[in-house]
Amino acid sequence: MAQSRPDAAPWWRSAVIYQVYVRSFADGDGDGTGDLAGVRARLPYLAELGVDALWFTPWYVSPLKDGGYDVADYRAIDPAFGTLAEAEKLIAEAGELGIRTIVDIVPNHVSDQHPWFRAAREAGPGSPERDLFHFRPGRGPDGALPPNDWPSEFVGSTDPVWTRLPDGEWYLHLFTPEQPDLNWAHPAVRQEHEDILRFWFERGVAGVRIDSAALLAKDPELPDLASAPDPHPYVDRDELHDIYRSWRAVADAYDGVFVGEVWLPDAERFARYLRPDELHTAFNFSFLSCPWDAERLRTSIDTTLAEHAPVGAPATWVLCNHDVTRTVTRYGRADTGFDFATKAFGTPTDLALGTRRARAAALLSLALPGSVYLYQGEELGLPEADIPLDRIQDPMHARSGGTDPGRDGCRVPLPWGAGEPYAGFGAQAEPWLPQPAGWAAYAADRQADDPGSMLTLYRRAIALRPEFGDGPLTWLPSSDGVLAFARASGALCVVNLSDTPADLPAHTELLLVSAPLDSDGRLPQDTAVWLRV
């Protein structure tokens, strides 16, 4: 892989990073499940798209009780996806195309099939094996009540976060019972994860995404949430920063980078994770969940840049991921924001409107300073799919009592070839999740030569993104409902969210537009344009 010039900004400060959900990306062996062979075959597509790196959601050995976020072995590839040798080939082949690799680490919990937990379960109460997790006796008569009142991290779930074993002890799992939480106060847990980081850095990965990064440390007393004083007993505890400083030392030895999944409303505490000796970047959930509203988007952008500025870290921008309703669908609804608590079946969507707004949002996000994460299929304009009830696999659905449709709708296998079985996903049998009728209309081969397609828009935008650079953002005067800003490079971005056409600022060249200008050369509603001054 070509190295950056010594005086160049680090690649990750302005990278376009493509999220690969392996199970649904491409099927290389025809068994209905996406795999590493499928990804390797599609590397030329990703190179033509122009992305700088691939972020792989967990590809490790897993019972798949939570989409791979229940890991049984962090040093092996799940056989459904391939082998470790094939992962090493993929990392190398992507690197030859100038594409780096980021892997997902899940440090808060493991699978109940992980050797550590299997040993703890068999060893019994009081054993050193159980010290690696959070085992406690129950409360009430005969210890029949959970040890505390902590709620599940799955929104809408009323299930307890404790499961009792036949020997009478309970173990903690903030997510599903199949995902027991690790005890991060134990030195063996810390050492193991540092060794896992080294394992993957030595295989050529450029970075690591950290799942549920603010949940690892727990108050050792495990007090009731209702009676616990500040700080929170398991969210954003100060002990986390020592953990991530140790991780940063490991990453620095390999020139590796981190991106943390940090959901925090407090901007000052969020920024602590991005200090120079901790994480390089963290996901920006304010922008992801923001409604399609000019004032609120501007506030989100300003707040994001302001909270990153004190620590000199670049912002990240993302419209969608493997947990979130797809952008085209969300932007076509009356409520264009995103909140796990409000997900429901049967929400009406205007896909034409949503697609128009998603095209404009693509240009907005790609013009902002920092790195951009693109979830697979966003470049094809895929909508959220309705999954038949008997095919839903996501545990969020069951744990909500059936009210939450779950996250499978954004995880449907991708369409590659319009005229091929299962839209070219590669399966000889039906894919693991059913593709909706008409899915072939979004196929990559159909969009590749269409100058008006979503895929063409993304290819052009990513190719032009260096016009915006890594410098500051300056807002320009604009009418209500219009976002207009300049970048230090001399490039401008204008997005019209108002209900009337907007005049363009003075410019020397029109670089790219998400939809045609009107007959008077003005920017229509729900349209974005890139200009050069």
C-alpha cells in the first residue's frame, strides 16, 4: 500500500470508510450467506467506488445470536465466512488496491460459547474462572431475584440483564443472555484484549472499531441504578480512560487507529475519549439521528465540530449503519429522525422523496470536514426492507415483545446483478434473509452505467471529495432552510431544505449536483450542489 507523504495529514482524518456486513455483502460459495470470498471478488467494485478503507462488522466464530456481536473466538474467522488465511489474503489484496482494513472488536461481552464462559459455568461459585465475568448471588428468598435493577441495553426490552444458572448464581449480560459481560477490573481481561489487538495489527489491519466502547467498566458494587449516585454504575466510567490509554500504546506501535462507538449526550465527556493518548475518532450519532431539517442539521454540525475542536480530533459523519433504518426510507417519512424507541411496523414512507433527500444528504456529509462512513448498499439507494415475521432473526424483535421490527431490514443481502438469481448476491439457494420483490431494480450492474443513478452520484462525489480537504468550515449567508458553507480549499456546498428554489452563490464552476437545477439555474428543494469559487 502506498504510504502517505510525511507532511500529509493522516489518512484517517478525511477517509471514506465503507462498512461491510459480511453476511449480506456477497456470497462466494453459493450457500446463501455472504462470505470473504464474495468480498474478495467485489474488491474491484469497491476500488472503483473510491473508498479508502473497509470496516468489517464481526467476522469471528460466533453462534450468531446477535448478528456476530456474540464472539466465541476473536482469533478465528467463522467458518460460514471463510478462514483466517482467507482474511489475511483479503487484507493484503485490498491493500494492493489502496484500501485499508478496519476490524470490529467487541470488548464488553463474549458469547456464552466462548471458552472462558464455558469454563466459568462449569467451575461453579467462588471459582477464579467466574472472576472474569460478573457472577453474583441473587436477592430475596432463596436468591430468586436478580442482583440489581439494571435495564437491558436493547431499547424496549423489559427482560432482566441477569440470568440464573442451575447452581443458583446469576451472571450479568447488558444485552442478550448469550452475551455475558466481561469483568474489566480483572487484569487477565485487559491483557487478553491487548493481545487480540496485536494479533490483528500483525495481520495488516489498519484500525479497530470498538463496539459499545462506553460500557466496559462497571461499579464493583453493582448497585441498583435507581439508588446509585453519580457516576453511572456502568456507562462512561472514568476507569475506561486508563483502558484506552493502554490500547492506544498498542495501536501506536503498529500505526493503527481506533474508532469508538460512544453514545454520550455530554459533549465534554465525549471529547475525553478523543484525547491524543486515547481514541483517534468516535462515531457521531447526533448527525446520524438528526431529522432532515436545516436548523437542526446545522446545530448538529456546529456542535460536532465544537466538541472535537478542543482535542484536535476529526469528526465522523454517517447517515446509516447496520443497526439503523436506511436513509432512503427514513428521509421519506413524516419523522425523518432516528430513535430506536420509536421504531414500529407499518410506518408510511415516500421512497421517491426519501431518495431525493438521501442524494442531497450524501453530498452534504461528503463535503464536511472529517471522515465519512458509508454503509453497504447506501451507494445503491437501498430502502429498508420489510422482513416477514417468520424470517426475522434480530433479537431486538423478540426482546421487545414483537413491537420492534428489529434491524434485519437494513441487513438484507445486496443486489449485484439485475438478471441473475437472487439479484446476483451469489446464492444458489435462497439467501439467509429474503430479498424484497423488485430488489433487482437496485442492482449495481444496472446502476453502473446510468449517469443519474445513486451509485454514479457516490462514485463522482467520492472522486471529488479531495476538493474539500481536511480544513475548517465557514458558513455562508443563506436564506431560511438553506445550508451553505465554504471549505478552506475554495469548494462550496449548498443544500436546499426549504420549499422554494434557492439562488446559488457566486462561483466559477459547478462540480456536482444531486438533482438537476431548475430552468433558472436555481437549486430545487431537497437538492445539494458542490461549487468551486
